Amino acid sequence: MTESPMTELPETDVDVIVPVYNGAQLVARALTSILDLQTEATVRVHLIDDASTDGSLQTLHELASADSRVRVSANPRNVGVSVTRNRGIDESSAPFIAFLDQDDEWVPDKLSSQLAEFAADPSLDFVVGRQNIVLDSSIRPSWVRPEWLTAPQPGFIPGALIARREAFETIGRFDETMRHGGDDTDWFARARRMGARYRALDQVVLIRHAHENNLSSDAGASNQEMLTLVRRHVTERSSRE
């Protein structure tokens, strides 16, 4: 990968990692939702382009030029969201790490609500909230169940997560062999298996936009990845019994 300039990062409370692939028309909305958060915490945003072909990198630089809290880096070739998220972890330095996909949005009190949980219980490894799934078109993608659109859903996904930096040392990073949505499912499964301490809030922290270009829209590849994931965790559980 192309390395970012080796400059010392200023102290900050939360590093937010936003992987971008052909998201030139979407990422500004996601970034605005981060920069407009109602929080006293200091935030730094890492926009990481994964070898987009739609001019996303130029868009990212334009967005970064308007706000000193935003940093841009780029992969020289397309490596997938899990590798890109892990790169963001490597490039970050804050005690807390959060993620947002290029096509989603945070609610204004997302960080303040979740950081309050860490303050109340310093033993927590991570905190998640709930997600509202909304359709960006009249066609419902196959991965979205109709009932998911009627009420907030559990948010065991990166966009609804904030974790202590140390959690990625004990639980591990995202599985870079998975490129169709299984990397986050695998991470949360490992976290539970390892006994990580977490809090799941009842409140919505993420607006998740559903459309035909979502990473999960390739149902065949996604299902195969999930099957591989289930087999792996069953095997690992059996080996411990």
C-alpha cells in the first residue's frame, strides 16, 4: 500500500475510519454527519480510498481541505473493506476507534451517548447502538428483510460500533480474507467468544442506507462467506470442547 506521510498525529479522543470505494457522490453526507456531531470529544476522520475509479480520491482531498480534522490516504490497488479498515486502525492513534461506511450516517448524539457508557463503566471493550435501515429507492435489496424497515434493528456492525483501541489487540483485526460483509460478523463473533465486555444501547446511533450497490448486495458471495464463517466458528468451538 502507499504509505501516508509520516507526520505526528495530534492528540484526539476518537479516530473515525471511513473506507471509500467509488463513493464520490455519497461520502460528503457521511462525513458531514461525523463533523456535525453533538459531542465535546475531539474527533479525527480518516478517509481511505480503496482504488476508486470514479474520482473519489479527488473528492476526498477537496473535503479534507475544508476541515483540518480530516485526513486522506489511498490504497494503490483495490483490496477490500476489511483491509482498508485495518489500515485505518494502523494509521490512527486515539484511545477510541469508530467506523462509518461511505453511504451511511451517524445521528448527532452517537458519540456522546456511547462515550458516556465507557465513562460509566471503564471495563467495557466496546459499545454498539441500534440502526435504522432506510431505502434509498423504491426497490428493496434482497439482503433487507421487510421487517427491518419497520423498527430499529440491533447494530452489531462497524457503523454502530465504538471500541477501545486495546480491543483490536485482544480480539484482533478484521479478517482480510472476507470482502462481502463477513469481516464484521466474524469480529463480533470472536469478541463474544473471547468474553469481551460490551454494552448494546437501545437507542439508534446509525442511519443505514439500503440500495442496490451495498456491499451485501452480492447475495451469492455474501452467503458463501457467511457459510465459511459459520463452519470456521463451529470448528473452533468444537476444538475447545
